[in-house]
Amino acid sequence: MALLLPSGRRLFAASAILIALSGCANPPAADARDTVSRSAQAVTPSSDIDAFIAEAAQRFRIPERWIRAVMQAESAGNARAVSSAGAMGLMQIMPGTWAELRTAHGFGSDPFDRRENILAGTAYLRQMYDQFGAPGFLAAYNAGPGRYAEHLRTGRTLPRETRRYVAALSQELGFSNAAPLQPVRTVSADRWQAAPLFAPVSASSEIQGSAEPDRASFDMRTADELRPSRSQTTQSNPLFVSRTEEPER
């Protein structure tokens, strides 16, 4: 039939046939493989994050869910995030803290590298937990250990952002039974009944303390300021603290 058509129509028909045949060049199986490949590429970053978190949790003896919760609260998963104060990356690490952690643990030169940032943030979480327990380590991580130590020493109110941050993460991580964030002072041994207890079981049981964690050599002046002198230890028990009035909210 095509031979009976005028020359113009024959050319058009031939072109249509060629276009139809070219559409069969990529069979459905090949298209499916391309779709699977693109899907795999889309989930790779998340898989990488999972691996980095697992590595950090094992190295610094911190539960993976603690790392995930802090990372989500700090940066919402944005690896390039920079706060107005200059905190960087997924775990929002300040430049000075990054420099100390990098020196202590041999991290790379890029604070925005996802693996390095997660490792550094987890190392810092471990340091804050060892120094302040739960939920205090959350406040120290968010507001800084110096600011939190001052809060403990003088009762100066923590920033509203930090209080909300600690309240939200404490509930998520099961620290609801921990002592509230409030100023504390040492008291005599005969008043130990009024003191808040140690970190709750839900927090301490998750920390694998059987192996010594890899630590950074931080400036511990803030911790030293909280330690009583020898003369004080003969008169009172420094392990216990009294409950004072609630800070301004």
C-alpha cells in the first residue's frame, strides 16, 4: 500500500515506522534497571549516615539513638548547616571544639565531612556525658560546657532554646525521670536525703562503660571549678547536692 502513496506521504510513513522502531531500542527490562539504579543512588547517602553513626556509637560507647536524636535536633540532617554562632555540619560543632577534637582524634581537615562531623560530635557527646551525666550532657552540648557549669554554680538561667532542646530530647530519649535542670549547691552530709539522685537507669544502662572510650583532651577548668577544696570535703559530701528554687523560665 505504501508504494501507491504519493512520494511525500511515502516519506512520512517511512519516518513514522523508523520512530516506532527506535522506541523499542530500550526494552522494558533496561528501563527497570535504570529505575532501580536511580533509586539505589537516592538511598546511598542515608545508608552512609547509618554506617557513620554505627561507627561513632561503637567507638565512643554512645547509643546510636542518642546520636540520631541530637543530629536531628541540631541540623535536621543538613550536612552543610552553619548556625549564626558558627556551629558547623550535622552535629553543629563550634570551630574551637572542632580544632580540639581534630587534634585529639586525628580527624580530617573538613568539618563538613559527614563521617568526620558525626565522629567528632559523638566524641563531644561522650565527653559531656562523662562530665555532667543525663540530662545535663544535652544542655552542655547545646549551650556549651562553660555556660552549663555556670548555671550549676550560680543558678544563671539557661537560654530558652537550650531548655526547650533539653526538654524535647529528654522526653524522646527517656530521661524524663532525671533531675530537672536547676542550680545546685553542695550541702552537709546529714542532709543527703534532700539531694537529687544520680542519672536515671534509663540513661546509664545504655552507656557501655565496660571499655574506656576514646576521649579528647578538653580544657577542664569548668569541671575543676565545680570540685570542692580539700577543706570542704572534710565538712561535706561533694557527691550530693540540695534542691533550690526553680530558675526563671
